[in-house]
Amino acid sequence: MNEFVRLLNVIAARYARPPQDPQRAAGARAAAGHSAASTQPGAGTVAVALRLFAVLTVLTGVLYPFGITILAQAAFPEQANGSLVTVAGRVVGSALIGQANQDARYFWPRPSAAGYMEGSRPGALGSSGASNLGPTSGRLQAQVQARAAAFRTDNGLAPDAALPADILLASGSGLDPHISPQAARLQVARVAAARGIDPALVSALVDAHVEGPQLGLLGAPRVNVLRLNLALDGVE
């Protein structure tokens, strides 16, 4: 603010006072230049910047993450720790990460460009991602056709049976744990036959595991494949 006022005074003095002779004007300009040079940033400004950097580092890099962690552990411990799913005290997966599975006795997830981190091998962790193939890609078209033919054959469907998009296309993350209810119902006959149980029982399990949109508004109905397969194991 003081600097702003000083500049206003300089401007006012320049245009309000009567003209000066050239020698006095040159002296005034030299004095003004010396004054401006004296106000350039120096060691004091650097010290202030360093102190501000240190304060913001502590606030945003230490205190804020620590506070959010404590809050999350107190209010949402399951979600904060990865939404882990346990059976008999043993972690079998996460409700947020799909698992590769081609066993006929289980429901299958949607395709994954990342191979669902190849079974979560330590050397393959972090390989989340999509195929990045566009709608005009011949490679993508070939993949879709191959997936459609294999899914129809494996599940005893007609060659022209309609299939939902999540059976044909990989998700953006490559780790999607959900499939659509339609995709799950198309697998009921195969799963029931492989297990030798009543298809009506398997169908009822699918219906029981359909999750609605979040908050009733966000997303579409879906089925968590891991939770459905664990419930399937529980009926035998």
C-alpha cells in the first residue's frame, strides 16, 4: 500500500507542478531511479518467501493429510483401508478391484486391457489402464467380435444374442469390479450347470447382489463380481 501511495505521489508531482529546467529535471529523474532501485527485492523478500514456503509445506503437506487420514479412519475405516473383503479372517480381494477369472463355476468380470494386473502379481502392480483404441480402430473391432463369439459360445447363447457393452469393451481403468445385471444374468445357466445347482437359485443370488445407483442418482445398477462369487460359494 505504501508503495502504491508513493507512485501516486510521483505521478501527481510530475503532472501537477510547473515545468522545470532540464538540469533540475535530470536530477529529479536520477533521484527517482535511485529510490526505485532501493525498493527492488532483496534478502528480506527471499526470507519471507522461504518462511511462507515452510508454513505452507507444513499445513498442506503434513497437517492436512494427517487430519484427513485420522478423519477417514474414524468415520470410514473400511473404505479408507481399501474396501478389503475377507473370508474366515483372510483377505481375498478388494470390492473396488476386479479379479481375472475364467472358471466356469464363477461369474466372469468384464474384459480388462490391463489383465486385472495379471492376478495382482507384485511385478505387475500399478498397470491400470485402458487400451486407448478408438471406435474406428480395426484392432478394437476384431477384439469385440472375438469377445462376443467366445462369450456366446461359453454361455450357450444364440450366435445373434444381444450382449451388453460391458461384456465386449474393457473399462477405462482395467480394474472395474462390476458388471451390469444383464451381463450377470447371461452367465446364470453356465454357472448353474458347472456347479450342478438350480439355475433359479443362481438367478436369485444375482438379483440379491444388484446394487442401485449411488445416492439413487449416480451411475447405473451393477453387480460386484467378487461379492457375488463369494455368495455363490456360500450356498454349496
